[in-house]
Amino acid sequence: MDVARSEMVEAELDAMIRRRDTERRKSEGERLEHELYAESERRHFERESRRLRWEWVHHFEAQAERAEANTQTADA
């Protein structure tokens, strides 16, 4: 088979695939997987944010306990 011919057929197939995908996106919109991934990512960042907030709370509680212990030691 001629290399130029096979490359032309491949280019035609690529164009057809892109065209059909564009038509599908116009009629159906983006695929459900994209929406599910976006929701999963949002939940992950929400959990991570909540975890980091608790870490800061624990950090400042420990810092307050140390400061209070130092104050009591200084008073003694």
C-alpha cells in the first residue's frame, strides 16, 4: 500500500472522528464522566480543606496550652 494513500486515509478518519465528536458534544453536551470527576474533585478539596482547618485548630490549641503552661511556670 502506498504510504501517501495510508496517511490520507488516516487523516480522513481523524477528521471524521473529530466531526462526529463535535456533533455529539453539540447534541449531548460533555460526557457524564467529566461531571462525575469534577464532583469528585470538589468533594476531595472540601475534605482536604476541612482537614487542614482542624490541623490549624489543633496547632493553636497546643500553642495556647504551651503559653498557659509557661505562664503558670513563671508565676510559681
